[in-house]
Amino acid sequence: MSNHDEELTPTPGQRAINLFRRTDVQRALLFTILWTAVFVILGLYFYPKWMPEVMSVDMKSMERIMIGFTIISAPIAGLVLGIATQAITNRHKGDTPPPDGPAVRTNGPIVAVWTVVSGIFCLIAIVWGIVEVNTMANAATTEAGTAVHVQVIGSQWVWSFKYPDQGVESDKLMLPINRPVVFDVISEDVNHSFWPVQLGVKVDANRLQTTVIHTVPTKLGNIDVKCAELCGLYHAYMETSGKVMTTDDFNNWITTNGGHVA
Amino acid sequence: MTTLHNTSTHSRPIPNPSKSLITKLNMGTGLVVGVIFAFAAYYAFRPNADTAGFYNQQNKALLAAMLFWSVGFLIGIGAFIGPFRWLIGKDLTAEEQLYLAGDGQGVKRYFKYCTDHKVVGIQYLVGVMAMLAVGGGMAMMIRTSLAVPGGHFIGASVYNSLVGMHGITMIVAMIIVATGPFGNYIMPIMIGARDMAFPRLNALSWWVLFTAIPVLCSAWFLGGIPTGWTAYAPLSVQAGPGMNAFVATILIFAVSTAVAGMNVTSTVVAMRAKGMKWNRVPIFVVGATMSVALAIPAFPTFMLAMVQTATDRVFNTGFYDANVGGSGWLYAHLFWIMGHPEVYVILLPGIAILMEIAPVFVRKPLFSYNAAIMGFAGIAGLSVLVWAHHMYISGWTPTLNGPFMVTTEMISVPTGLLFLVMLGTIWRGKPWMKLPMLGLFAVIWNLLIGGITGIYLSDVPADNYLHGSMFVTAHFHYTLMGAALTGAVAGLAYWFPKMTGRMLNEPAGYTAFWFTQIGFQVLFLGMFIAGAEGQPRRVVSFAAMYKYSNMISTGGAYLVGIGFIILLWAVIHSWRKGDIAPQNPWGAKTLEWTVPYPVPLENFDEAPIITSDPYGYGKGN
Ligand code: HEM
Ligand SMILES: [Cu+2]
Ligand SMILES: [Cu+2]
């Protein structure tokens, strides 16, 4: 009897309990958790595995974002796919339409909660991004004084590098470790895009218009330099290599190429 | 059964105004006049190989030939007879108007300037399928070439052209893939109209678009489009004569979308059945209308960008030439002010189709019609404020990257509403797993992946790495192909019975579905990995370290190719000899299912009166 009364006017607490007693809700929840786990694993394990070695502060921040955003979006993706998977397990077979479902036209609180929660997730992503952008911009100004300056010249279809302070020119990108570097990038013809892959930065090379990027290499090793903007026939072959070296090695390289250490 | 299908229900005499010029004109006369115009224009502006200005003269002559071809074709098919007759005070007679509507002309009307919206819808459908087939063939060649490192299969020049031609063919096809066939054939019936608001403009939009197709194809014989679909300057100014085909295609296509957009919006505003208030309009109509309405302000900037590309190439105006004070950034802005809204022009109708399908196949009302409208409107509104996320690393103004990041990431909120509507509709229902419904589930997955990867790309530090890489290519294929195209194919499966009178072959349809969808995941999973590993996009050759990811991609691409061939076979076969469809095979409540096949010339014998929205499914409704 009392059970019957409850169904007429359930309290919010009882409504919640009833909701979780429903098998479709339980199943959807289970699938939500499974899918969330899939995305968390994807973020934690696969991105670091696929992306090249982290050799600069910018690459580090990029990797943090890929992992972080994947994990943040995991519960949302989990819920979406959880509900969809639940629906698939409940599918109707046959050549006639399924029986009528409940005639629910909307659910105000659900729409509101969905909107607010997705807004919050969106806000987290925005704030995170803004903070990273600001950190990068600030670092660029404070470290500019001590930085190595490299002039990057793109032309169809080669990269070349000038070190104005050291008086060296090269077709390979050589950098000292742990010292900020500023790239002044320019093109002699059409647009190119300067991409030292393992440093995690990129900027277009435009004709008569210098663009600037900044980073700090943090690990010794080889760099692949590529062009990331279709620039004509041999765009695919517009690549060269480079190296992050110890300060001593870098200075040696400068002097053996006729430059002076600065 | 077949007798019923073939019975013609003509009650009035077949119009035959045999003295009128319109009876003599068709696609053939259009081709003849168009070709004459093209040669005449080329001859008038013919370049002189001995002069220094040969390059400019050649561009001028080719552009003139292409644009005059389009005008000549339209004259030759009779597109301007109506306005001309009106101008001289001798408007078309009622009989001539009926003749123009194709009344009683059978298959011939598909090759004429026909004002019946259902004929235009079929013309768009066949045209779109042809474009997708050609674009898909080029994709297969691209992926074959990328199967192994080193680029041995095709040379750099042909490869670059393939990428550009594939891209622009597919983008053009995707812009019209849903609003063309279904917006023309189904939408007027859905709102209870007898035709579009401007039937002659409707025919014009199709035939203008049609003239762009040979122009685009001519690029192959003029050295190709070596710039990718984005046609960035100054590379586009430097490019060879094939570039003129790109410029002319866009100029012509922009006219077609403007005409079509105006026509569709006018129709929906002015021609709805009695009682169809705004909150009773089927959701597909809302989504399609928002899509074409968004294209109206977007396309003129692309047109302007192309006009400037043309004048740079013909008159050395130097809009994009830094040597004389121009800038490639100007082009990039004009392009993306069109380009970003345009991706939502493509997406919205696809999603709206699925929202139309879901209630029918779970027998529940659409969940929160208002959230759907807010989702569409929010996306359309924000989409004009985000274009520079394509230019984060162009260096034009790094300080504005922050604000563009904010607007871009805000789009995920209205996008979330679209998910809520789809999920809310299927929740607690028993989905009937027919082909259209399979499309819905596939799109939920694909759009989710496309959306999440979009959030990475909208983040500036992440885009510093990912821009210009295969990762971007994979992102937009998940949204364009995985979501928008899958949605359109679901729409084809859903409306096939109404458009052809026959059911789409199910076993072939399911097989095609699984081949395309599984192949698609493999194909673009491989491409995400290649991008994360650092492979740039649009490269004919890549290093050995990307070997496996590319091999996976190519394998997936072949599965997709097989799937689409099966789908094409299913469509052609079912169209010719599929099972005869009942009038309302899915038990849906929108108006198009209340009319028989073949749909009578003016759709309804009696104008329908609407008393509720079309989603009254479910217990207690
Ligand atoms: C939440 C949703 C989305 C976000 C946040 C987003 C974000 C982005 C960003 C930031 C880029 C630029 C990447 C780069 O070039 O570095 C991009 C590229 C692109 N997106 Fe999206 N996107 C979203 C959804 C979509 C949808 C729905 C479509 C199409 C239906 C789409 C189509 C494209 C295309 C075509 C490109 C590349 C254009 C090119 O460079 O060739 N995106 N997206
Ligand atoms: Cu390049
Ligand atoms: Cu965009």
C-alpha cells in the first residue's frame, strides 16, 4: 500500500532511487563509464605515443593540452556514446514500426543542466587555452634579451637560416639547449609555413612581412623542419633537418662555420 | 503492382504550345549556344604569344570564354525567355507555363529548363552523385599514391592538382548535397506548398550550377589547380591557366547559391500551408533554411576574393602581391569569412535530416524542438565570428588569437544542444534499425570525434603543432564526410521511396553502410595518427616514419570506395527495379508522405491545413 502512495507523490530522493533502479538507466550508466575509460586511455596512452619527442616548452604545453582536453571531454563523450549504445542494445527488429515510446516533448531541467554543464566544460577549455597563450606571450617578451636570433628564409622549395648575431648562414637548423630562441620568418616568394616539428611551434612565412615565433628547446636531439603550407610543385620536399645541441657544441659549430660566439 | 506505379494520373490535356520557342530548346541547344559563346569570347580576347603580357592575356581570354560559356548555355536552354517576354509585354501564356513545368513530358523534362521543383530536385540528386563519384575517384587515386612512402605512383604536379580538384569538387558537392535534392524535391511538399516561391529561379539555380561543372573539369586540360581548395594567394596568382577554371567555377557557383538561397528562404517564409506556424515547421525545413540563409552573406566574400584573384591575374592589380603593397592575408580573411560559415552551411542540413528521421524510427516526439532551433541558430550566429581560427599561425595578428579561440570554443555549446536533441529523442525509445536510423548512430559517433578534435584545433598552442598537418584533414573529414555526408545518405535512404516510388535495396544498403563506415574509421584514424606524428597535409611524398599510418589509411580508403560503389549500385538498381514503395513506408507524419507517387504536378489536390507539429508520436499523443 505504502509503495503505491510513494508512486503517486515520490519525493526527489525517492525519484532518484527509482531512476537508478531502471535497467535502461543502469545500462546507459555502465556504457557511459566504459566509453569514458576508453577516452581516458586514449588521452593518457596514445597521444604521447603518437606524437614526437617533446623537445621544447611549447611541445610540452601542446602535449599537456592534447592529453588534458581528451580527459576533460571523456565524460561528455562517454555520456553521449553511453546513451547511444544503450539505445542500440534496445533496438527494434522487424519490418513494421516499433511500438510507441513515451510522448516526452522536452524536459526543461535536463536541457538547462546540459547547457550549463557543457558551458562549464567549454569555459575550462577557454581558460586553459588563454593561460597557455599568455604564458607563451610573456615568456617571449621576458626572454627576448638572452635569446638566439635565427632568421628563417623560405623560398620555393628550400629553407635557409641566418644567425645575424653570430654571422653564420646554414641550411640546417642548429640550436643550443635551454636557451630561448626567436625565429624571424620571411618568404622570398609565395606563402610557406615554418614547422620545426619537435619544437611544437609553427608560423607562416610571408613575402616582405616578417613573422615571429619563440620557444625554448629543452632536450638534445634531432629536429625535422618541414613546410606546412602548400607552396607549389615541390612543397612536399621542402624539408631539412636540425639539431638541439649542448652550448659547447653549438659554439663549436658557430666557430667552425666562420662565425663568432655571441 | 507495377501497373499502379506506371499509371499516369493526367486529367488535363498535355500542354503543347508547339509554336512557342520554348518547345524547341533543351540541354542540347544550350550546349551549342554555350560553346559558340565560349569560342567567340576566346577569339575576341585571344592572347598574343609574342607579347610580354601573354600570361595576362591568356587568363583574360580563358576567363571570358568560361563565363560566356555559362551565359551562352543559359540563353540556349531558354533561361531568359520568361523575363524577356515579360519585358516586351508578352508574358508566357498559361499553356506555356504548364509546358515549362514539364507537364506530361516524361524523362525529357530532366534535360530542359523545367520549373517543377521535383524535377529540379532529381536533377540536383543526379548531379551531386556524379560529382561525389568523380571526387571519390580522385580520393582513391590520392590514397593509392600515398600507400607507400616516397610518392612513386604519381608525380608532384598531378598530385597537387588531384588534391585541389578533389577538394573543391567535394566542397561544392557537399554544399548542395542535402539542400539541392531534398530542399527542392521534399521541402516544398513538407510545408504544404504547390511549388517553390520562384519556380523559374529554381530552374535557374540548377542550370547555373550545371554550367560550372564543365568549367571545373576544364581545369584538367589547362594544367590543373595546384593550390588546394583554399586557393591561397599569392600561389594562386602565380599558378598556371588551370587556375582560371577555379576562379570561374566559384564565380558561377556563387550566383547559383545566391539564387537558390533566396528562393528557399522566400518559399519557407511565404508559402507554408495554412496553420503551419513557425513552431510547427518540420525541423529539416528549419535546418535547411538556416543553412541557405547563412550562405547568402557568406558567399559574396568568396566571390570578391575570386574577383580580386582574377584581376591580379589579368590586370596585375596586386591585391595579394606584397611587392606592390598587397597582402596574402587579405585573401585568407576573405576566404575564411566565407569558409567557416560554409562548413556549417554543409553540416546543418545533414543534422536536420537526422532530427527528422529520429522521431519516426523511435515513435517518440522530437526531444525539445526549441533546443534544436537554439542549437542551429547559435551555431549559425557564432559561425560568422570564428573565421580566424584558420589563421592562428599565419602571423597576421597574434594578439587576436585569444578572442578567436574564445568564439570558436563557444560553438561547442550550441553543438552540444544538437547532440542533446538527438539523444533525447532516442532515449527510452526502441530504435527501428532501418538504414536511415543506422545513419543517425554513425553520425553521433563521427560528429563527436569531429567536434572533440575541433576543440584541440581551436586551442592556439595545440594548433601551433597541428595546423597544416594531416590531423586537420582528418578532423574535417569526420565532420564533412562522417557527419554531413552520412546524414545526407540517411536522407536519401529515407526519402528514396518518395522520390523514386521504390524502396532502396536493403541488403545492399546495409553492406554499403558497414563498408563505408568501418572503412571511414580506419581511413581517418590512420590520418589522425599521421598528423599527430607530424606529417603535413597535401604532400605527394612522405618520410618512412609515417609508413604504417598511411598504409592503414589507404586500406580504409579502399573499404570506403567499395562501400560507395555498392551504394551507387543499390541506388541505380533500386531506382530501376526496386520494390514498389507504399505511400508512407515508415509511418511518418510529415506532409510529403500524404501525397502519392508520382507526386502530382502541384503536389496537393486540396491545400492541407496544419493543426499541430508533425511529431505527435508516442503514447498519449
Ligand atoms: C565544435 C566544432 C568545431 C570546431 C571547434 C572546429 C575547429 C576547427 C579549427 C580550429 C580548424 C582550423 C585548423 C587549422 O587549419 O589549423 C578547423 C578546420 C576545419 N574544420 Fe572545423 N571545427 C568544428 C567543426 C567543424 C565542422 C562541423 C565542420 C564541417 C562540417 C568543420 C570543417 C572544417 C574544415 C573543412 C576545416 C579545414 C579547412 C582547411 O584548412 O582546408 N569543422 N576546424
Ligand atoms: Cu610548402
Ligand atoms: Cu573554421
